[in-house]
Amino acid sequence: MKVNNFNANEKILQYQDKIHNYVHGHETLISFELDLTNKCNNRCPKCVGVKENGAELTLEQITSIVNQMHNLNIKSVVISGGGEPLMSPHFVKALYMFRNAGISIGLNSNGLAMCNDYIRSAILDCCTYFRISLDAGTPSMYALTHGMNEEEFWQVIDNIDELIKLRDVSDSTTSIGLGYLTGESTLSGIMDFFERADNLRVDFAQLRPFTGECADVSEYIKQGHDLFPNLTIRASTHKYDHVGEIERPYTQCHGMYFNTVITADNQMWACIHHRQNAAYHIGNLNEQSIANVLKSDRMYEVFNSLPCSSCPQFCRNDAINRALDGICRDITHKEFL
């Protein structure tokens, strides 16, 4: 005997056609993660970028990507890596092309190459947000997380300070923040990081877990709020909320239809965590358009075969998958809301 669960929140998600008509949409992709280059000027021991080759997108390839994203009504692009985006010879031109196409830009960088006002002004002109992956409050922690020396740490700090000063005299609305990766090896440096962020007058300090590592940061966040009341502290709560969980409540990656990746070799992938893994490869933009990749049999094949159980804990699409999993679930008496 099947019994009604009286759970409208799950049932409404079953009506994909009704939801589809409600929002009047037919294109699901919202955002791209874009690797301009695989080249990098840091030596992070736990780097999840691409070290196998020094590929980088040409200006012609970037122009084509911008035009295609514009035609597909893509809302945003996150320029990251891969490698360090500021190492691309086309970095500044790429920012202005995306901005002029009406595509919002998020930028993640280690900040070391942000050493002149030409680059800093382009960031302030074009980016919605800019997160510097500092991952330290002291030179010693910087050496641990980035594999770099004290001189390079202070260079990044100076670069950030100059960026904030330039924004102070401009009309830029770019949100500027610092990122800090948390794990057992970095918990001791969180308060130093908060203090550094507060002194630099950035807009936010963000904690996010190392891929696959579990560490409870709730007490550090509470202390940070108490000690630095003027600092906006952000944490990837959609990841920390599931610390310690092993089993996922879903078996398919719905998120790949809303957020996907183009790497510096002009290839498309279902997931940022599996760049260069053939099982997650969905298209070659040297031979196909983005639109054709999204409609391809390969896209559907990867969606149906992608092994979510083997994906890293705290993966990028986990929160999206949890929210959308109800769409594919078989729910008893779903006709009764």
C-alpha cells in the first residue's frame, strides 16, 4: 500500500514542464568557469589546477567564446584556473570583452601578478567580484599553502593594498575579498587571516574547505565576528553544512546543465574538479560550438554515466544537485499538493 507523504516541497519539483513554463525558459546554462591559461606563478602543494601542459586560450578563441556566451544569454563567467588568469597575455582584453557583452565577471586570482594600475583598473572596471586566494595571514602560512617565500607574500599584500586605494578614489562597485582554504593543517591560521583581511579593508573574507577535507570552522567564525565586527566573514555553508557526510542523496549531476567549464585548451568539461578526465569531457570547441555541445548526445551520455559517488566531497555542484534532486525522484501520490 502506497501512502501519501503530504510533502508539497518535493512534489512540485516533479512537474518539470510546469516549472519550465512558469519561468518561460528554455536554456538552462547560467554560468561558465573559464580557464584563460594553465600557466601559474605559484607552487601550491595542494593545487587542483592543470599542471600537465602550458596551454592558454588565444585571443581569437576568447573572442569566439564571448560571442557564443552572449548569444546563449549566459549570465556570468568565473575566470579562474587551470592556472593563474593574470598570466594570460589576453587577460585585460578578455575582461573588457566580457563586460561589453553584458556578462557578469567573477575573478579568482592569487594576486601576485596584480602589480600595476593597468591591471588593477581593468579589474575594477569590469569585475562584479574579485577574490584573491591569499590563504594566509602570515608569511609562514603562505609558504605552507602557496609554496612561496616571504617576499612574495608581502608583494601580494602590497598589491591588495594598492587595489583598495585605487578603488577608494574610483566609482568602482567591484566587491573585493580574500579566500582561505581550510583543513586540519590551516585551522591554526584562521584568526591571523581574519586580522589581515580586516587590516586590508577588503569587503569580505571567505572560508572554503580544501577539496575533500573536513574541518569544523564554526567556532573560528564566531570568534572572528566577535574580534573583527567590521569584517564581513563568509563561509561556503553549503559545503560546511555537510561536513562528515559520506553518502550523497543524489546519483546524477544536475549541476552540469547549469554550470560548466571551458579549459585553456578550448575543451568543455562537465566539472571543474575533473578537468582533463576523459569521463567528464563533453566537447571540443575547436570543432563544435558551445550550443552544439550542450545539445549533443555526449552531454546526455556524461550526465547518465557520471559517477557522483566518486566525486570529491564538497564538489562545486553538490548544493545544486541537492536542491534539484527532487525533480528526478519518484514520489508517491505526487498529484496531491
